[in-house]
Amino acid sequence: MASSGASFKSGGARRKATKKGLVFTVMIVGASGCGKSTFINTLCENPVILRKDHADAEKAAQLKTIGLAPTTVELDEDGLKLSLTVVDTPGFGDNINNEPAFEDILGYIEHQYEEILAQESRIKRNPRFQDNRVHVLLYFIQPSGHSLREMDIEFMRLLGARVNVIPVIGKADSMTPQELNAFKKRIMEDISHYKIPIYDFPYDEEEDDEETIEENNELRSLLPFSVIGSEDEVVISGRRVRCRQYPWGVVEVDNSKHCDFSKLRYMLLSSHLHDLKDITHDVFDDDDEQD
Amino acid sequence: MAPPATSGPVSVGIANLPNQRHKIVSRKGASYNIMVVGESGLGKTTFINTLFTALMRDYKRPEQRFAKQLDRTVQIDVVRADIEEKGFNVRLSVIDTPGFGDYANNTDCWVPIVQFLDEQHQHILNHETVPNRKTDDLRVHACLYFIQPTGHTLKPLDIEVMKQLCTRVNLIPVIAKADTITPADMLAFKDRIRDCISTHNIQVFTPAVHSEDEDATRRNTSILAAMPFSVIASENDVQVNGQTVRGRQYLWGVAEVENEAHCDFKKLRNLLIRTHMHDLITSTHEHHYETHRVAKLTASGRSDDDPALQARRGFEAKMKEEEAELRKKFTEQVRLEENRFRQWEQKLISERDRLNEDLDKQHSLVKQLEEELEEIIAARKR
């Protein structure tokens, strides 16, 4: 039952790819103020997520519920059309008690799987049905410089079982290079100690070629990715650069020495997009079907 | 009593009092207690070490983080040091609060901190009436609350905790890791924080602005305008333009700790140590300690009036009570008596009725007999 479903899906997906372009859903989770919305806007090169209105001081003290709102953007990656759906999670980690938030997000992800399952079991399927399954979840870690916090560990462990989780360090321009390396090392130690399942660029020793293996190893060594986001563009020595301007210097978003943003973007939208989708469809969906 | 002799323009030496005070204070030294509150990873330890240019606190050892159990409590850590500068001694205590705000559920995480503050005030209060009054004074003179540099606004946890702390201690909000925010964003962030603080009526420590010295007034105004202070902390020295400064070395430049254009560290240090240290110490004693004292004493039933007045009031109250009781007793008696009379009346009435009935019966009997007699007499005559 599962295998026949898979072959039907892949055939249909290939046809869909050439006609409508690729479909990809990314969910971004993390405490507020980590740079999530700026990251999304930087990734899509467009102000997709509008700035929250923080001016109301009264609202600052109130209990916040998670607002899960998918937004779809059409991107053009090397000539290939990509319909990217981004799900932002404003309000996560903002409250005094954040445990209820976990259930909300997990519920959303499971709901998407249930929808697909319901669609596939129908006799007459809706051809215009949008597949909203989350293909990858970027979890933003606060740049504390110490190690993972309780909330990070619990959340990634809970969701790593249902979706591809990639840990990301937001606002990476608050750490010096040595601090950043030490921080990354400690996070990876935490992840292996607490056995948190993440997407760590798996490769097959026998099947994949040397280049792929090398690429995956390189990306794995960069985990967790450090990102800096900016929507402001400045002209520096004749070229337009996305950057953040401080009194002591200018941080460039696309400079791979300053942060891993460009590598992350390339990995997400070009090289590993299909891998992430396949894992979502095969591994996580199969778990669901067997239930 | 004769009026005191007025002294003309003769200097007696009263103006020398500040100098004497200076000698006394510099001999005795001072005890200064600072508390730092904030989530872990905000640079509190680095800040304290930078402030006193000495390794006051050890950094958290990352190797130990797997060993300890996550017991989800907030601890109070006190580190003491004796600092000496130009012959002047300060007994410094730094109180850290590890575990604050670090968990998924942070409800009531401020309770251990508030309890600690209250305990210190209570400790001094208890020692007021003890024969030997010399005791360790651990009342917190300044509490630095570290705000996360989100760039948005205050979080609900920040607001709740600051509300609880501001009534017990001099609260100074500080924006941590200020090298994450660009200057324009920083101004907007500070505005929003100030807005939040005033909307929720949080009383942060505001130094008095006006003083006799022009310089001081100007300094105080600039300090006030910069609150909440943005800080960058570092213990490392880096080279900038041939000079050695404290700062953080990035690939794109050096963020300097003591550069006023980069952050407000200097202003905060001046406030805490150079200019307002005495202010903080005295306002803790005169304002916060007094508030605590008044609250505790009125709660236990004591009041300010002198004994005679109090006794009289107590006596009057007692009189009123007795009067009310007598009145009640009186009405009760009256009621009882009335009842008794009524019953008596009823009895008399029923007695009268009975007698009347008897009388009637006798009457009718007599009548009957009379009639019989007349019949007999009438029958005889015939």
C-alpha cells in the first residue's frame, strides 16, 4: 500500500515540477527577537513578513498565543520556479509559561499530515489541493554563548521525531569567531548527549559520489548554521551589499566569513531541497500511515 | 529660656564637618551589595568582572552542565570581595541569580529573589531591638535587571519581575549584549522600554537631576536620558589604532566597552560607583527599608499614637460595647414581662367568661324553677 502510493506520488510530483515549479514549505521557530522574521525577509529577498507592531506597551504584558500563519512567495532559483511557503511562529517562547506552545506547533504539523492522508484516501481527489506538509523546520537558538536551554532541548526532541529539524543560531553577529566556534561545538555536544534527532546531512557511503559526500560533510561541520539577517542594502565600493551597520564596522549578510547565511540558503533552496522533501514524504509520512 | 546668642560672621569650624565625615567614611569603608538578575547567557558575569576590573566570579563551567540535574529552581549565589582603591575600602558583595528565566515554564521564578530581598530587610528589622546590633548588612543597594536585546519590547516575564522588584530595591534596567543592535534600532528599543516601564508603573531608580554643581546637573541629565543603559562587557584587551582598549574583536571591527558611542557602560559605571554609590546605599536604607518596616509593623497591629490616647480609645470602645449590651438586656426583659402580662390577661378573661357562663346557667335554672312554681301555683288555684 505504501509503495504503490509512493510511486504514484513521485510520478505526479515530476509532472507538477515541470508545470508549476517546485513546492517547498519551511517552518521557522524560535524565541522572539532571534531574528526570525528578518531572516525570512532576507531569504526571500522581499519584505514577506511585516514588522510586528511593538509600540503598544499594554500588550507587552499579556499572554501571547502562537500565530501560525503560512505565507507563500514565488522565487526563481537558477531558472527553476519555486513556490516557497514560509510558516512563521511569532509569540513562541514569549510567555512566562511556554509549555503549551509546544503542543500548538506539533498539532499544526500533525494536522498537515492528517490532511494529506485524508486527501489520499478520498475516491475523488481534489487536484488543486495544496500540500502544506512542513518539509523542514529551522529552529532558532539564542546566541547566549553557553549551551542549549531546557526549552530548546525539549522542543527539538519533540519535533525532531515528526519533521526535519535544522538548528540555526540567530543574531550571530553578537559573538566573536572564537565564541561562535565554541558555542557551535557545545550545541552539537548537547544534541548528541540528549539524543536529539536533527537533519544532519545524511549520505550513503556506497551509493553517493565523492563530491556529495564531501559536500555533506562540510555542511555537517557547519551545524548549527549561524545567520545574520538584514533587509537594508548599502552600497560599498560600488556594489550593493546587504549588511548591518555598526559604529565599529559593517557586517555583511552574504559574506561567508561573517556568517553561514549564504550556505544555508543554497542548501535549503537548491542542493538539499529534494532530499528534505523525500525524507518528509517517505520517513515521516510512512510513520503516519502505519499508525 | 534665653534665645541663643547669634553668631556674626565668625567662622567656628562647622564648615569642617564634611571633611570630618570624609575621614570617618574613608576609615570605616563601606559595604556595597549589587544584585544581577537576568536569563543566563546575557553577560552578567562578564559585566561584573568588567565593572570591577577583577575576576569576581568564575564563569559557568560548560563541562559540568551534563552532570547536574535540572531541578528547575532559581538559586541565590553571593560572592564577596574586598576592594581597595587609594586607601578606601569597600566590602563588595555580588548576588547572582542562576536559573532565572531559563526554563520552559518560568512561573514564580522571581519568588526566591523576592524572598531573599525581604529576608535581608527583615534581618535588619529584627536586629533593631537586639542588644548587639552589629550584623552583616546584606541589603541589596542596586539591582541590575538584564534585558535581552530582542529589539522589540519587554517580555511578560520582564514586566512581572520588575514590578515585584522595584518596590523592594533600587532597580536599574540594563540592555545586555548591546553590540547586537544597531544605533538607530537601539534608540527605538530604549523608547519602547521606557514606554513599557511607565505604562506599567515600574519605579526604576532615577537619580536626582539638580545639584549645585553645573557639571553634575549636566551629567545627571545625560545619565537620565540614557536609561535604560546599553552595555557591552569584555575582559579582553584588544588593539585599536595602536591603543589597548577593552573590547570585543569581530571580523568587521572592534566593539569597545568604554567608548560612549558604542555603549553606555561608562555612564552606568559612573552611576554605580563614581557618583551615585552613596545615593544608592542611603536610599536603600531610607526608602526601601523604611517601606518594608512600616508594612511589617502595621501588619502586626502596632500604630503610631501615644499610649494615653490609645488607652482612652480602647476604654471608649469598651464603654460603647457595654452600653449596647445593657440596652439589649433591657429590651429583652421588657419583652418577657409583656408576655407575662398578656398571659395573665388571657387567663383573667377566660376566668370571667367561665364565671359568666356559670351565672347564666344558674339564671336559666332559676327561671326554669320560677316557671315551674308558677305553673304549680296556677294549677292549685283551679
